[in-house]
Amino acid sequence: MTTEDKAPDTKVPDHERARRLNANLAKVDELSKRLTAALTQRRHVDPALHGPAPDVYMKAAAAYFAEMMANPARVVEHQVAYWGKTLKHYVEAQQTLAKGEFKAPPDPNPRDRRFQNPLWETHPFFNYLKQQYQLNAEAISTAVGDMETLAPEDRRRVEYFTKQIVDMFSPTNFLGTNPEALEKAVETDGESLVQGLENLVRDIETNQGDLLITLADREAFKVGENLATTPGAVVYRNKMLELIQYEPSTETVHQTPLLIFPPWINKFYILDLKAQNSLIKWIVDQGFTLFVVSWVNPDASYAGTGMDDYIRDGYLRAMAEVRRITGEKQINAVGYCIGGTTLGLALAHLHNAGDETVKAATFFTTLTDFSDPGEVGVFLNDDFVDGIERQTEHDGILSRKFMSRTFSFLRSNDLIYSPAIKSYMLGEAPPAFDLLYWNGDGTNLPATMAVQYLRGLCQNDGFAKGEFRVFGKPVSLVDITLPIFAIACETDHIAHWRGSFNGIKQMGSTDKTFLLSQSGHIAGIINPPAKDKYGHYANDAPVAGDPEAWLKSATFHKGSWWPRWGAWLAGQSGPMIAARKPADSLAPAPGTYVAATPEP
């Protein structure tokens, strides 16, 4: 239930509005008791999972003190500049009020979408808060940016977590300083606050005492009914995966089948949300025999499952089944995110074994060189990873809740604070948005696999160094020698494009194509041609050297990269033959594994 935005009904008598307000206050009291009870259900987790170790802030303090000693003039200059701007701001506000004008003084600050309500610009109180917050944020950012004694890795962490703190203290995030929330509370006689508290209690009860914001209406979608509806069948199942073969939509198809390995950090149906933006449907419509892996959502019984298990019982098994079903000796493969990282490991292993099962490979937003992991690197230091290792030893899994929260903090204003304001302060129901529904439908990771991935690949950069072992033998990026097509995304917060480029350029293939799509980790990939929304950069030059130099000489193309990739894939997929239909069916697509949600 949501309260419609409307002005106060002046026809309602004051005593009736007072009655409504008192009734809502009584509901608040009841909900507060539920909230207290829900919070008691919160289970203890390792403290390291809640934030960085204190040494991050100690290093920041030490660096600032060192800056004061080495360059006191600059520190004083910054302080005086901040004091001067603050005093000028205060005086201007006072002078405006002294004239008897109920308006804000001039506001030179750039527009910030967090402050969209008109009162942030026109009301002297709210405008004063906004301007002072922006002055404070600028001063803090400048102070952190000038800490010259910090090592680059420490600087990235200090800058990131400082920004998180600054964003958290935005006046929009507090009821008493959010004009939109206050207006709505008055207009609805407190009903918006009651509904907001109801939403908050619901989220905490649903997550057993933890706070995870519901981003999308959970009742608006059902996988297999209005999401993931491309026709197909589960043609193979083991403890790691269900293999889905999709019904052909053309009379003829390319001879070489295509197998997609999505990330098992999320569910595969991001590739098949609805017909209009389904990459799966688009591939089928281009005349390819398509198979997609739907990974199991593991519980604690998978605690000992490691990377070798995913490669053996996932990648190699799925490849073998596609060959068996189609009768083809070779297939083409796609890996997305961690699905691409592990596809790279599998391809290197196959090369070293003299196995030519895979004819050509495509990588979507894939990191294989972790020497610079980008923004997500702030969560890859020992303080976090040690905590993850301790927690997974206890739980048997790395909970989907932790991963969801971590990735949300990479875009905290969009995925945490803005949804929280709408839900908890304004009392709005979550939107019926398919992408956000998928984002909240996460998966767990097996304990052993999670630690092997974080230690061996992310922290130690084992694949790029040729040290990571598959079935006991080291593999290297140079072992990947087949034709490659790679797509990275310009504003990707999870697998930054420069890191993706650096991994691809080290692969041993002499036939490499690299594209850079506009937008981020999801929107840059799920970018159907019909929308004509995001363009992409292409370059005929070798995938080598500095990524910025590659981009500088690249050509921008309007529209989706899908047709460009489709043409390349067609060239790797042989002649056209009669379309293949799924044979034996264990279940209709999207299968059963995608619906499983074990307890975290």
C-alpha cells in the first residue's frame, strides 16, 4: 500500500485530522515493538564483514598529520579557505533574512540529483543545509586528496571509504532535514511515516534481523512466467548445473553450437528478463543453437566445492553434453564476469591438454588480470578477506546477503540511500522493475570456492602470473590461443574496462577483438539494438599497449554492439544446417535451479 501524493484535504475538519494523526502514532508504537523484536533475530557475523579494519583510518590520520608537519602552509591554506567559504555562506544567509526576504542566498554549487526537491533551492533553511554539506564534502575530499604520503593502494581505500561516510551524512538521508519527507508526512497526517516504518520492519523481518532494502516489488515478477520466458528445455542436470537448450526460432541454424556460462554470483536470467531485452532470444533469432548454464544456488552442503569442481563438473561437463547432444566436435563458448574468468581457466587447461573442444570464445565484462581490480579492489584486502574466510568456515557458504550489500556500496547513492529514502521516509512501495528484481535475487557461494577465488585470483593475481592451478597444474593467460571476442563496459564498477583490456591483451591468441560498450556491468551488456540506447567503441588496431591509447584511437559507433558480435560469431560458427530442437527434457526452461533460494 502506498499513499498518493496530494495536498492536505482542507475540507477535512481539524479534529478528524488530529484523530488520523493519533491513530498513526499508535501504529508507530506497534511497529516499533515489531522492529525491536525483528532486530533481536540478527545473527552474529564476523565484524570484518561490516567495514574495513581500523588501520585504514589510522593511516589516514597519520598521513594528514605528516602533511601538517611537512607542508603546514598548504594545510592552513585549506583550512582558511574552508572557514572563509563557510563564514561567507553564513553571512549571505543572514543578510538575506535581515532584509525580511524569506529566500535562499545565491547558490553557486553544481546540481546534485540528491537535492531535486525545489525547497533545497528556495527555502533558506534547507538551502543552507545543502550548501554547508557540499562545502564540508569538498573540504574533506580536498584534505584526503592531498595526503601525499599515502601508498596508492591505501589512498584508494581512504578515498573510497571517506566518500562513503560523506555520502551517508547527506541531509537527504535524515527525516528532520529532508523536505520532501517532511512535506509528505504533513500532507498524509503521518501515514507516509507509518508506511515507511512498515517497509523497514518488513525488510528486517524478511532478512532475519539484517537490513537489506527491497529494491523491487517481489510480487510483480515470477521467473518462468513474466521473466525468463524464452522457450527451451533442461536437457542435462548434475549437482552443479542445469543445462538449458533453447528452441530454435529459425528454420536453419549455424552448425557450431553456442554455450553461455553466466556468473554463479547471480542467476542467469539477467540474459532473458523479457522478450524486448533478452540476449538469449536475440541469439536464438540470429540462427544459433543456444545452450545456457543455470548454476545451482549452493547451501552449506557445498562447503568443500572449489574452483576445480566448477571447471570439471560445470564447464567441461556442459561442453561435453553440448557436443553429445548436437554431435559436433567443437562448440563456441561465452563467459560473463566470473563466468568468463573461469572460462579462461578452463580454456587454458584444455589448451595444455591438447583438447580443441572450444572453437572460439567470447568474454563479457571479464577480469583475468587482477593487478588493478578497480573500485571493487577496496574490498579485496586482508581485513575483508580474512573475515570472509572465517565466516565461510563457520557457515559453509559466502552469503548472498554479504555480496549484495558489498556490490550495492559500489553505487551507494543509487542502490542504498535513494531506495531507502523512498521506502522508509516517503512510505513508497518498491517499483515493479525487472532489473532490480533480478538484482535482489542473489545466490550464495561455496566456502572453498569463494576463498580460492579471492586469494588465488583476486589477491595473488595467479592467472596473469601463471601460478593459479587447475587440477594441480598451473595455467596462464598465454595458454588461451583460440579466437577471442571481448566486451567491456565503460562505467563498470565491478570489472573495470581497463583491467579487462589488460587481461585480454596478455592472452596468447593472435585473433583478438575488443569492444568497449557505454554504460555499466549490466546495462552495457543487456543493450538490445531496438532500444538504440548505448553505443560502443571499436578499434582495428591490435589489443596491445595502454588501454587509454587504444580508446583514444578507437572509433565510436552508435547503437548496440550485439550485431557486430553476431557477425563475428557467425563467422566462427560454420555453415547453416537444419534447426535442432531440444531432445529429452528434464524440465521446461528456465528450469528448477533458478528458483531455489537456500537460506543464507
